[in-house]
Amino acid sequence: MARINMADIVEALDSNFEKVLTSVVNDFAPDVTVEPRAVMRSFRLRLERGFANWEHVPDRSVDTGY
């Protein structure tokens, strides 16, 4: 099994995650206005609490020949 660094993954995909998370919030609470950076900050905090720094993932989920 491969390992990924969750903090690095979130950092690398920061702007994509921010857009997607804001869109999800809007889908479930369309009348609520959220600050995208605040949503991302909360997401990061929850990730830090919910995951180990390094997480195991199936080898098929990682392409190292890039």
C-alpha cells in the first residue's frame, strides 16, 4: 500500500477544494452565504483531527510515473 500526506494533498489542491466545498455548501443551504476561505479553513482543521498525517491508500490510487 502507498501512503499519502494528507496536508500536502490538501495544500496542492487548495483552490479546487475551496471551490468544490463552497459549491457543496450552496447545494445544501442555498440561502446561506459562506466565505470560501472560512469553509476551507474549517475543512483543514477537521482533516487534521480526523486523519493521521500519513494515510495508507491502495497502490492503484497513486500514479508515480507522472
